Amino acid sequence: MSERIILVEDEVKLAQFLEMELTSEGYDVSVANDGMTGLILARESTPDLAILDWMLPGLSGVELCRRLRATGCKIPIILLTAKDEVNSRVTGLDAGADDYVIKPFSIEELLARIRAHLRRRTEEDNRHLLQFEDLSLNRQTREVFRSDKPFGHAPRLRTIELTVKEFDLLEYLMSNPRQVFTRDQILEKVWGYDFVGDSNVIEVYVRYLRLKLEQNNEKRLIHTVRGVGYVLREE
């Protein structure tokens, strides 16, 4: 899937040129010509990176950057600016920009910076991702997916809704695949060493997890090791 970039630039010819270059590089590009439209576009299109001109009608690129960060937007943001003073650069970075490119600029330099920021973002995302067989877990977003493979159709990702403890238990097992854990180890790691409650709590939560993970008759991944505990492994 192509990475999505929003470009907010009021110079029409420059915007058209950048859109053409970015599209030719394989990016999915959306363009806005003023700050407020750019803000709406960023909120609705879930981009992977934003390129914002500093001087925009209605809402400046710096203010747009601030508003995006205030809403929790964490995508890389590159400011395009004719301002080369130190104070201006500090203002842009303090507003939440990750980088700035001084006009006039080389398209090769801009493309290189875009690749660098997207690469770092991918590396950061991968640090939060656990994968085992067709099951994936994102520690940062606390999302869990399993590949759904209906006969005769292309695989789809099925979202699995988990409670806090179900997620914590699955994360622990996926962090250490094929390693057998005793009930005491699981209790201490997932519930805490001072847990006081039903001694069958692990069995209950394993059953909950299996029901959700195997909802479409997918193969079992969490196995019972009799007399010991549980393990995440292939059949």
C-alpha cells in the first residue's frame, strides 16, 4: 500500500509540481491550498506524513502544526519555509515540526528527507509490533489482528477486541513464543505478585482468548502443557 502524504501549499504551481513528483515516486498525495482545509484533510485522511508551507492563508503552517500535535497526531511533519533565521527554525520545531526545508529547495533533497522520516516511522512502528504465525499485536495501539483466510478469497485482517487483561496475557505469550510458562509465572507477570483472587483466573482468561482467537475456526496457538502451564506455539 502506498504511503499517504498531505501537501498544504498555497503556491499553485509549486503545489502541482510537488504533487506530480511525489505521485511519480509512488506516494498517495492529497493537496490543500490553505491551512484550514489542510487541517480538515489531515484529520480525515490519516496520512503517513505532512508537508506544510509556513505561510498559508487562514491558518499558518506553524499553527496548523501546533493544532495537529494538540490532537495527538504523531506523523512526521516537514515545514517548507523561506525563513532561514534561527528563531524561525526554533519556532517551527517547537510547534512540533520534525524537519524544515528552506525555499528554494532541490526536489531530490525533499524526497530524501521524506524517505528518511517514513523509514524512521516504519522502524518505530515495528518496535511495537509482535507477530506470530497469522496473529499480530501492536503494543502501542493495543490492537490485535488475525488473518482471515476464507476459502477461495484473498486473506483479510480480522480485528480482535480484547479486554485489558486478555491483551496483557496475549502480549506476554507473544513476547516469548514457544516458551512454556507456569501458572505462577503468568500470575506474577500479568496479574502482579500480590494478586489475590480465584486460582482459576488464568484458565478462565485462556479460554476467553481461545474463543476470540479461534472465532472463525482458525488453528489453535495457545496450548496447554499438562501439569505445567501454557505456551504459544504452532500445532
